[in-house]
Amino acid sequence: MPTAVTAVPPAPSALACERFAAEFAFETDCWDVHDALAHGADFVLLDVRGPALFAAGHVPGAINLPHGKIVRSKLEHWPEHTVFVTYCAGPHCNGAARGALRLAELGRPVKIMAGGITGWLDEGFELARTGAAS
């Protein structure tokens, strides 16, 4: 008798490959962001939470731009091809997706940092607790 896990069979391998490979076009993880920041990031990391949460603790090197304030004029000093990576509080928060959607609607390349602050801390990485919000 199948369990709830196997009652619906897994997708065929070719379909699974397509689906899981596509995820990497939309998101990255905390470990890869941490490594990239340590070796010269080729993207802009956006903390899309509010200024108070940003000030209380954020990923070092992140820029605070709340998702509701992502508008074309705030992006003008970055070239059009600049890759943005958004994050928020964590898996329970959809702010990173909201920010990513706004960037995509403005024609900007974007990924989400899966896990957000929660994932960052789970990996054992430190937060910066100082810095002005934009």
C-alpha cells in the first residue's frame, strides 16, 4: 500500500530534470551568496525588508531597498544588465518574491536567495547590525 509520499508517483526523470534545473535560474542559496561576497560578488544583494529590520541585522554587503520601494528611479545607477539577488526574513516571508517580481517587471535580471535571514543564520553566518537604511 503506497504512503502519502508515493501515492502520486514521481515525475518522469526528463520532466524532473527540466523542473529542478529551472529552479537555479530563479534562486540561489545562502552558501553561494556568502562565497560570492567573500570573493567579489557579480550581483547586487538587496535586503527587501523594512529599514528597522535591516538595521537590526542584515547580510553584510546588502543594500536595503524595501520591496515596495523598488521603482525604476531607484535602480538608475546600476547598469541594465546588473543581476540582483533579493532576500527577506526567510521561508515564511514572501518579500523576496515580491521584490524579485518588481525587479523582473522593470526588466532587471533577478534571483532570490532561498532561506533569507533564517537560512543565513542556519548556515552559521554572521549578520551586520549597523549601517544606514536607504
